[in-house]
Amino acid sequence: MDYFKTKLHELLLKREWNTLRHLLARNDSFELANLIEEIDDESEIIVIRLLSRAQTKEVFCLLSYEKQLQIIKKLAQSSHKLSILLNDMEPDDRTAFFEELPEEITQKLIKTLSSKEQAITIQLLEYPEDSIGRLMTPEYVAVKSEHTVEEAFAHIRKYGRDSETLNVIYVVDDERKLIDDIRIKELILALPTQRVEELLDYRFIALNAMDDQEKAISTFQDYDRVALPVLNSDGVLVGIVSIDDIMDVVEEESTEDFHKFGSFSEAISNPLKEKVFNLYKKRILWLVALVFMNIFSGEALSNFETLIQSMVSLVFFLPLLIDSGGNAGSQSATLMIRSLAIGDVKINDWYKLIAKEVGVALLLGLTMALAVGLVASFRAPEIALVVSMTMVIVVLNGSLIGMLLPFLFTKLKLDPATASAPLVTSIADISGVIIYFSIASWYFGIV
């Protein structure tokens, strides 16, 4: 890559466009996309203009959204090049790009499309945001059940060039309702005179265009497919979703959930490219909210001033105990959020998990209590029993908070990932302070 970049800059300085065009043609799209992400703004648009038509489409789809937007703005000065790029893009890739743009910009770009691509784009954008309809492409090959295998291949050769994938061929009736799907391997191995209907088992798996994209993720995981058909409410085949589309959604959902779990207001695509103020803006909201929330910890401490003055050694173990409760809660929340997200656990399973979580938390708490009790017996033996009892209860408390919060958020129609680690930790900290000093107050009889 370093040699490539050096050679590129050399040819750009010498303005040897033909040599540069040949150099670019010899590199794959992934390397070119990485190159464009790294070079300066002036060079990037020259490289884009020198790419072949096929390369331009492939490279553009591999770029970050910020870089795509930057290139579109520059290509807008040459409407012909912009029109070619947008018309060449796969419908699902184009829809994914358009849905991130402000509506007025999207409308302007739609006008640069051909009438056919305009109709496809408008149709896909009419589906709800985050629905499978937004994710699908209408470019697939479908044959009729009464076709012979030879006729089916003739149809595939004629119409399959623009298909997203030819691994699976779809069989439809006269109203384009899906009858079945068939792997291309089965057609290849069949006799040319056999009818397609002889190869069908009528056991297809399909998605609904109106369903959430997370349903598509779980279906792909369950059935191990490279592509799945998408139907409307009448059973008509309206498009397909391929595994590469799903991988993009998985990455996007994982990034979003990861940022929510870390208490970011919005996902950050690349911190190296974000402006300082944008990074600040996306992190400050939750941090300020948690500052006010943690005021309750201070308020709880103030209620035990007499106890603390009488038993100063209690303060030594306070950070250790409340951190243990928060850490246990974060572990439990992470496990529950992942399980809810991938469908291993349903919202109605919460009561089944309580007994199991209590058992696990008690074992964890007792083990940690032995460790902290051993430390306390040397450091402050008079409070060893209090510290040990508190450890068991705060770990149990933190684990239950971490388990139940994602279920509560799901029940309230909120993203369970919002039950973030800092939120769980803050709640566990506040309750941990109260538990610790309440046990100590009871044990020593100091109010």
C-alpha cells in the first residue's frame, strides 16, 4: 500500500493520467477504497474520475458514509458522472446511502436517475426505516414452475446479468407469488428436459418486507442461507436480501448497541475523523445525567455520618464493595442484552432467569466475600463480617439490576442496549452505599 500511495502521488504530480488510470485498474476495489480514505481531498476526486465505470461503483460502496457524501458533493459539479454512478449502484446500496441524506438532497439526487431506477428507489424508500424493505434489492431472477430446466437456463442467461446473486433461483406463478426457491446447483444437475416443478419441495423460507431488519438477521442465522426472498403481505415476491447486506446490518447494529452500552448519544464511526466538538456532543449528555444521578450516592452517605465517624475503617472497603456490585451488574446486563438482541431469550423469559441469576450471583458473592473477608481480617478485623455480608448482597443486587433492566427497557419499547454499563453501575453504586452502611448500622447498633 505504501508503494502504491508513493507511486500515485508521483503520477499525480506529473499529471500522467493514462499511466495512473492503468495503475488504478490493476488494483482491487478494497485497496482503492482504503487509498481514497487516506489521500487528500483534491487527489481523491481525481482518482474517482480516473476509475472505470465498474470500479467507481464498487469502490464508492466500500467507502465510509462521510467520504461518500464528500465525493457526491464534488461530482455534483459534473452531473453526467454523478448520474452514471448513482444509476450503476445496486438498488439496496443506493437506498442505504439515500436514507442517510437530508430529504431535500435525496430528492435532487433521485432526479438524476433514469425513470426505471427512480421508480425502484422511490419504492424502496417508501418502506419504513429499518425495515427489510429498505434492505432488499428487486434485482433477482425468477422462473415459472412449468418451465423445463433448459428453458429456465435460457431465461437466466437473458435476465440474470443484473441479479444480485444467482446462487438461488426463485419460482413464481403468473401473479409473481412465490412458490418455492431452488439452488442453482439443483438446476445444473437436473436433466434439460425435466420441468422445474419436479425439483421443488415447497419448503421455502421468506421474509416480510415490513418486518424489522433484526428479523432478517435472526432468520439468516437460523437457516444458514446466502440469500432470502422478500414478500409483501399478499405473498408476492418483491425482492431479495443477500448475506452481504445482512453483514452490513449486523455491523451497524453491533456498533450502535456497543455505543449505547457505553452511554454515547449517537454512534461514532471513526474517532480519528470526528471533530472534537462532535465527540464532545455525543458523550456529554449521558455523563452529565449520570453526574446528577450519582448525587444520590452522596446524599446516602450523608445519612450515615455518625456511623462513618465512629467506624472510619468502613470507608476503606467502600470503593471495593460498590465497584464489585457494579461490575457484576455490567456482566449480567451484557449477557442479557446480547441474548435479547439475537433472540436466544424472549421478554417473557425474565422470571425463568431470576432463579438462575440468583444462584449464580450467590456463588459469585460468596466467593468474593471469602476474598474480601480475608483482606478485612488483616486490615480491620472488627468489620470483616460486615464487609463479607455486604459483598454477597451487593453482588446479588447488582446482578439482578443488570439482568432486569434490559427486560424493563424492552417492555417499555426502548432499546435494551440503553440499559448501559454506566447506568447499571450508577444504580448499583447508589444501592450499594445504602446496603453497606445499613448492614453496618444494624450490626454495630449505631444510627
